[in-house]
Amino acid sequence: MSLLMHTLHVELGERSYPIYIGREVLADPDLLSQHVPGSQVVIVSNDIVAPLYLDRLRSALGERKLVTEIILPDGEQHKTLDTLNEIFDRIMADRHSRSTSLVALGGGVVGDITGFAAACYQRGVDFVQVPTTLLAQVDSSVGGKTAVNHSLGKNMIGAFHQPRAVLIDTNTLHTLPPREFAAGLAEVVKYGLICDEPFYRWLQASAPKLLAREEAALAEAIERSCANKARVVAADEREGGVRAILNLGHTFGHAIETAQGYGRWLHGEAVAAGLVMATDLSVRRGWVEASELLDLRELLTSMQLPIAPPEGMRNEQFLDLMSRDKKALDGRVRLVLLSAIGDACIVDDAGTEELAELLSDLSLIHISEPTRLL
Ligand code: NAD
Ligand code: GLY
């Protein structure tokens, strides 16, 4: 039996859905029969996660007329149209109908590609997210963004397609490698900074418990992160406006990821450095106290996350990559900054000089690769 600790709801009218957070929820037959009700199921996972958790999920799903299991090779490099096509090949060969449900068991890669497969198959079938990384539990499994990568851009081919439910099993975090766990924490800190100061203060006080992966602290951090994400998504499902605040630190972070080559820095690591840079700029504008910047650096360092861009990344390269960001308007950099801790705003007046000054000051505290820190 599962130990359900929190239940939340993403309020989107007829597309509303619950998020369950607790121990062993992925092995809870009641939750699964409620949200995967039909006789046909497709489980998509990968070759790292499946050996750990697939058996339990399969037995909780119980006897079904048609069950297809698709185990993808691990890694972001497989989040492609080719892999998507392989998923369609299997589903069609097994003759799944429009009443089938897809279940994504894995991190953000499995969740994004499975969600996109569900959005496309027969013009849209149901799917359920069972996220197994911290990043997927607090971010990618909630909100309905699904996608695959194209050789010319990350997440460029995709759709908004909301899941029917999100089952967050906190037990799965115990097998997550430390670097992946820390990367997820960066997104947790992001929620505090953008829209929830009390949560941010709680994170500052609870960092040691989180790092020790204490059950109650983890469930609390995941619940508060998902509650914030659910609120923002409910207000702006398709990112016409406020949803963009979820990208705090991401414009800087994407520039780091691109410059380093994908995979060298994890997304959450690049976001951590980006959070510091966005907060630094907010301090320079007089919106946030300088002491908050020092505290943020301390918090992220305690989480074993980077707090500055990589050594050797040139400022011109940064500026060039940032002006090519998806959010840039007519070449002008659009940034999420903080008008206060717990209150994000979107600005499109960040000038080259302001950014160049930030970058050259930061060059004094460049750090080496995150891998060497851990
Ligand atoms: P990931 O899915 O690659 O998982 C990271 C690694 O951890 C992988 O090797 C995976 O196999 C392994 N893993 C997963 N669960 C495990 C477990 N419980 N124990 C041991 N190993 C485990 O990466 P991620 O960080 O979860 O997700 C990144 C992806 O999410 C990117 O593709 C990104 O674009 C996407 N994303 C999407 C959204 C969205 O809103 N849809 C938001 C943020 C990120
Ligand atoms: N990860 C950003 C979003 O879901 O909008």
C-alpha cells in the first residue's frame, strides 16, 4: 500500500488533473486503476529506470487485455523524432486503439517523449506521468509541455498535452545519482525565488534535510514546488504571459548548456548558475538586497550546485547565445528577473552594456566544471 502524503490539483477546466505525492504511489493499484482505467496500456520507460521500477508498476496495473512495454535507450540524445517513430511502430503493431493510455515511467526525457507520443497518436490519447527524477517530479511532469528535440534546436517539435494524472513516488529518488538530484534542487529553489518567499526561507532552513533526502522534507519540497507550478500553469497554460517566469535563470542557463555542448553541464546545474546571474542583475537594479545574493550563492553551494558560468566561456559568446534565445524579441534579450525575493518580473530592456558588466564582474568568480565539485 502506498503512503500518500499530498494530493494537489492542476485546475484547467476539463483538462484538470491530480498530482499524487508519496511513497510507493507507483505501485498503488487503486490510483492506477482510477487513472489508467481501460483494457489497453502502453508503458514507456528506459533501460536505467525499467530494471528498477517497471515490475512494481506492471503488477500494480494488474491484468489488462493489451499491455505493450517500450524500453528506450537512456539519454537526451534519444529524445528524437526517430525514437518517437519507434514508439508509434510498436503501438500500431500491437493495434492499440484510441482508448489506450500511455504511462511514462522515468525522468523528463521519457516524460516529454511519451507525452508527445500521446498527443499525436490517433490525434490524442490519454497519458499518465510517473516521474522518477527530482527535476521531472517538480517540473517537467506537470504542465503539459511535451516535445522531442530537432538537430537545429532543443524541444522544438512538440505540443501542449496535459496528463490525466501525475504519480510522484518519492521512493524513486533514493536511486537517483547525486548530480541528478542536485540538478533537480535548482528548479526547487527557482520556485521560491519567483513566487513563494516563505518557501524560499523554508528551503534555506531545510537544505541539510533535503540533501540527506529525508522523506518528509522531500515530500514537502516537491509539494510546494508542484503547487507553485500548478498555480502558474492554471493562470497561463500556453505561456502567453506569466508562465514565462518559470524560466528564471534559464536564458543564462541555456547559453551555458549550448556553449558547453549538451550533457556536459546538466540542465539544473546551468539553471543554478543562471539563478545567481538573474539575481545579481536584480541586485544591480536595486530591486533585491545584496545580502540575498550572497545567501543564494551559499544555498546553492550547499546543494553542490555551481554559482557562476564555466571557466573559459567568453562574454561575447554569452551575449550572442542569449540574443538567440527562444524568448528573445527582435534580437532583444528578454529576461526573467526578481523585483523581490519571491516575486519575478519579465523585462525586455536589459541592455548589452548592463549584461556585459555583469559578465565581466562574474569572470572573477568563474568556477570549474560541476563534475569536479561533486
Ligand atoms: P533524464 O530523464 O535524462 O534523467 C536523468 C538521468 O537519471 C537519466 O540517466 C535517467 O535514466 C536517470 N534516472 C531517472 N530516474 C532515475 C531513478 N529514479 N534512479 C536512477 N536513475 C534515474 O533527465 P531529467 O533531468 O529528468 O529531465 C530532463 C529533460 O526534461 C530534458 O529533456 C528537458 O528538456 C525536459 N524538461 C521538460 C520540461 C517540461 O516542462 N516538459 C521542463 C523541464 C525539463
Ligand atoms: N519548465 C517550464 C514550463 O513548464 O513552463
